[in-house]
Amino acid sequence: MRTADEDPADAELLAALRAGDLAAGGALFRRHAG
């Protein structure tokens, strides 16, 4: 299984989340939930 840092789309969302974008965190969660 790849980590979020290894997937280009996930890496962008993760970087935005780390910068304080909570919507990006929600999008990242939805990509991987279920």
C-alpha cells in the first residue's frame, strides 16, 4: 500500500492540510475512507 506522500494527488492534499487547509484534509480522508 502506498502512503499519502507517495501518491502525487495525495501529496498535494497532504501539503495543503499541513499548511492549514482543513478542506484538503477532508478530501484526503474521503479518498481513503471506505
